[in-house]
Amino acid sequence: MGSIAKTAVACVVTGGGPAGMMLGLLLARSGVDVAVLEKYPDFLRDFRGDTVHASTLNLLDQLGLGDRFAALPQQRERRLTMQFDDGAVTEDFSRLPGRHQHIALVPQWDFLNLLAEAAAESPHFHLAQHAEVVGLLRQGGRVRGVRYTDKDTGRTGELAAPLVVAADGRHSTVRDLLGLRPRSSATPHDCLYVRIPRLPGDPDGTFLRFSATGGLIMINRGDYWQAALLIAKDAAQAARADDGAWTRRTIARLAPYTSERMAAIGAADIAALQIRIDRLARWWVPGALLIGDAAHAMSPIAGVGVNLAVQDAVAAARILVPALRRGRVNDKELARVQRRRQWPTVLTQAAQRMAQERFVAASITGDAPVTAALRLPQPLRSLRHWPGFPYLLGRAVGLGVRPEHLIGPLEPLSHG
């Protein structure tokens, strides 16, 4: 699984996450020979982004994959509630245009396997898992392919291509090899993930709790909760101290119905995520393009990461397919992809930073004495009384800024 028989393709995609797998599928269906290199042997990594919004669900319908996605194990949410100490505000998806008036919470490995299986139906698609990029091929000032290691055999291979697309995440190897450095925004928090058994009588749905005593997101996974506890920046080691006693105590305080179950949770059951918001000034160099988290790492706020990555892939495919079919991609076309996707990214990250400043930072207090409640921030406190606001908020989250559609050169081949 870690090597490809070919030595040259039209496009190499590094990283088998949502951006990489969606781009590989779209290019293959458009008749472009594409290889996706994924450094892990499978997609089974827990606590990855798995909130699939209506914008992505609509794209899956256009690809003829809607019914296959609907068959995956998932939880569907028609509304989400953010509960503060003095009230709540709701994101309501029930009036979204189109077929999907909900967001889907689905294990990311199931989503990625679906994309991989659909892409494998095309002879133009090649997937190598356990294949790690270790270098770039260059010629005449342009990137011309990659050098990679088959981690199953230890052998190194080369794969030439007129375009390399880096979709290998926030710790992108290709980005490092190119010497690109994203500009980071300050983030006041990190996050701990814990699985907690879900029992009859527990609340329905997914909810977000922001309090002067802490911040907690409880994601309904059917038979268990995926709890995301907000912590101070770089405080994960301290939060795991004493076998996770502080974490157990804090979650039980914010979600009292879990208190008896928390006794079975130890430090080994607690996963940490470093929150980052960053963005490259330029997403491309001659012969290479960066998309998804490799170009712009997102905070988990609003669960937008998967969906922005997918939108990047759709825009890249639609713009680049004609060039890839003729076998050469110029710099202007790579710059077009960034122009298309940059402003949706900038606006989304600005909204995430605002949320951090207005209420996320205020909910990270640990065991410090609390002297005041965490109130709904303005303008949410005023807007929540407007009947249409929950639907407007739901649209902003469910569809996002500039959702992409399969039009143009992809259309004739979008179903096979």
C-alpha cells in the first residue's frame, strides 16, 4: 500500500485528509491521473474533525455520493445550543436551502474511506498509504514531483508531476520543505478530548457550554459522548496530572449527569489538541499549491475545518482541471485558487478570533474562584430576541462563506 507502480502522474496530492481525498476524487473523475500519498497506513485516528456541514453534504449529492454518505453511522443535528451562565443562543439549520437541513457528525475515517472507495472506481486514481513524503523534485525553479518512502518496506521512490498539491495538514511536511511559514494568530486555549459513555436519560443532541467555571463541548456519538474541554494554552500536561483528576472534576462540574462515569477516566484516556489559527501569505510556489490546514489552520470553533478543506479542494479542481489535462500548470492558475478561497478563509478565521476573545478566553478559569457569571456577549445578547437570528446563524455555520459547487469543467464527468 506504500508505493505506486507509476513514476509519473499529472498531479501528486500529499495527505489523505478531507482536502486531499476530495481533490483526488474530483481530479480522477475528470480524467486527470492523480496520486494521493498518505503517510499513515489507514484513516483510523480518533478525535479528528468530523463535523460535516450542509455545504459538504450538497457537494456529495452532486457527486452522486449522498446516499452512500447517508448510510454511514452518524448523528444529525438540526440545531445546536450555546449555553452561557445567563442564557442561551441557538444555531438552527432547519431552514437551510437545499436537501439538507442539518449538519452530520460522522467519524472522519468513515468519511475518508467513502471518498477513497469512490475515487478507486476510476482508473485515474492511485492511493498509496504508509507513504511519507521526504523530499521534493525540482527543475528550473519549479517543483516537479516528490520523493517518498514506502514505510512498509523502507524503500524510497520518486513520483514526477507538473503539480504537487500539499493537503498534509497543519504540520505540513511539504510546507516545511518549501520553507514556507504561516503567520499565526494568538489563541488563548487548547483542548482536551475525552470519551464518556452515554446512558439513557442523558440530554439529547450536541451542546456547547460556556461558563465562568469552564468551557465544554459535548458531542453526541450515539453510545458515547465526545467531550471537548477547553483549557489554558499549553496546560495539557498539568490537566492530566494526578491521573486526570482535574479533568474529571471539571467535566463533572459542567455536565453533572456524567459525574459517576468520570471515575473510570484516567490520564491515558485524555487526548490533547493544540489549537492553532494560522495562514500562509502565499499558498503556492511554481509547481506546488497548498490547501486546507496546510495553507490555513482553523480553530475547532463551529467545526468548519473539514468543510473549508473540502471547499478548497473543489475550487482547486474546478480551476486547475483544464491545465492538468494539457499537462502544464502556470503560476496564474495557482494564484487564482488562492484568490478564490482566501477571503472565505480570512472571514472565517476573523469570526473564530472574535469568538475566542468574546467568550472562549473568559471560560478558561480552571479551579480559580468565580466571582461573576459569564454572560452572553454582545451582540448575541440582543440579537437572540430576533426570531430570524437562529436561522441566520445556522446558515452562516451550515453553508459558510462562499460555498463551492461542481460547475465548469468538472460537470460532464462529475458522476463517473
